[in-house]
Amino acid sequence: MKIRKKSNWGAMTVLILGLTTIIFPLYMTVVIAFKQPSEMTNTISGILSLPSSWSLQNFREAMEITDFWHSLFNSLKITVSTVVLAVILHSLMGYALGRNKKGSKFYNFVYLFIVSGMFVPFAILMMPLAKQTAEMGLDNWVGVVILYVVFYMPMNIMLYSGYLVNIPIALEEAARVDGASTWRTYWTIIFPIMRPMHATVAVLTALSVWNDVMTPLVIMAGSDENTLPLAQLNFQSQFGTNYNLAFASYLLALIPILIFYLICQKQILNGVVNGAVK
């Protein structure tokens, strides 16, 4: 007896469309990055066609224009510092609020107050923050890191608090019976268990920080400490954009964050599965 499997054409169509929206821009980026400006024409076939010769010349020029290694170091410095602080501080705050918000109106109010920060657009805070950081001497990468830690606090605390629902409180009660303090219980039991959520928070925060242009542009304006997104603005001029060099630079900037995502991918999938099953 044969069992017929129903084919869900609707889901397949949506999947194909979604895949196309991802592959097509990536294809365009790679093709244009390897082309010479003389190969760029106004016709669709000229834009979509493969390069006549695959050369790394655009990548070499892009690295020189953006001072790639210096800009890469600045981006890594800001991103790594933000991710480390976010994982440590936000997980602590998420644990404190997640375990107490149901039984305390005060903790519940603090939780809702912090999470409501997700709805405050950066455009409203941009000018006051620029002035305040300049007056405090934080118009540098340190000030940018502090702002990032504050900006991504609402979302990360919400993620950590939600993940704590899947961790039995009996583990903490057993640790207290054995004489462990709350601090020791957190670092020896809760913090390692939340590893999948640490990876999720790290990747989401790293992606946002790595690709952000506005915050470093506003806070570090006038300094020589350019991040990769800021350095890539050099390809845009009053009279046009050098797409060949720009796309080559985009591919170079994509590699570090892609490697980081591949490393954390397994933990992220575990976090999603554990968060879905209670």
C-alpha cells in the first residue's frame, strides 16, 4: 500500500521566492565586485553577466581606500567589547528580572520599563547623545560601546528572561540547600545552561553593531577611528558611487561576521528549539 504525500505548493512557492531574494542580491554583489568599471553598462544583461576575467584588483583597491586592516581592527574592537559586555551584563539583569518579575510588582515594572526602550527610535536620542558624550569625553569607541550596551539591553533582557522559563527553578533550590549563594548558583549552574541563548544574543548583537553606521558616525565624528561601515562611505561621492569597489569592500566586511555566525550556528539552533518547548 502506497501512501501519497501531499505536496504543499504554497510553502514551496514561498520558499523559492525567499531563496531567490537571498541568492539574487548575493549573486549581484559577487559579480559586480569582480567586474571592472568598463564592464558596467546600463543594460540589464550587462549588469547580470559574469565578469570577462576574474580579478582581485577591486579588492586590493578597496582595502587601500578603506585602510582595511585598521578599520577592521576598530570594528572588531567595538563589536567584541559590546558582545562580551552584553552577554555578561544583560544575562545577569535578565536572570534577576526573570526570576522575580512574577512575584514582585517592582521587578515587573522595571522589566516593562527597560523593555519599552525598544520602541524609542535612535533619531530622537541622536543629537542629545552626541552632545552629552562630547561633554563627558566619551566621543570615541568607548562611548560607542557603552551606548551599544544600553541600546541592545531591552531586547537582550527580554530574550534572557524568556529563556529562563525553560530552566527549572528546582536546580537553584537544590543549590541553595547545598549552601551555594545566589551569585555562585548563577555562575556555576544558570550561566552555563544559558549557552544557546548566549550564542543567540552574541550573534544578534554582533550583527547589529558590525553593520551600524549611524552611531559611530554621530558619536565619533571628526576622529580618525573609522569602522568598516564608516570607511565604506568613501565610495560614495557627490557625483556618484563606485559600485565595483564598494561591493568588493562589502564582501570583505561580510567574511568575519559570517565566520562568527557559522561558529555559533549550532548553539543558536539549540536555543530556538529549547525556547519553543516548555
